[in-house]
Amino acid sequence: MYDYDNTVNCVCSTGETTDSIWVKKTGSYSVVAEISNNGCPKFDTINIAFNLPIIFSFPKDTTLCNGQSLLLGPVVACAQYL
């Protein structure tokens, strides 16, 4: 939410009272906002989900010589990687 004229009082579920927050973890975040303390607060919640990290394992001991390569594949079902 952005408060253009600084008349909205916000309280986020993180405890912050700013009109914006940085979200760094998956979870449910909410805000209670009231315009000019008019006695009519509004409440909203958003669920944030971050992508799972890429997990891979190295094959058994492998020796590569100059010019050779080894393709490592991700182990997340139905995932696409660029």
C-alpha cells in the first residue's frame, strides 16, 4: 500500500508501521489500515510463497580432464530452470 498524503495509519503483522515492508520469508502477512483515525479500519492478508531452492547431489567421485564437462540435473519434480 502506498499512502500518497500520509493520512493512512498502518500496522503490519510484522509489527512495522510503515506503508511498505520487505518480505523475506514464506508466510501469511497482514495489515490493518485506517485513514486519518476515522474509526473504520480495513484489514487485509496476503500469502507469500518463495520458490524452493535447487537441490542437487554430486555423483560418485568423478575425474574430469581438460575440455570435459559434467551435467548436473535438478531434483525438483515438475520444475523448469533457465
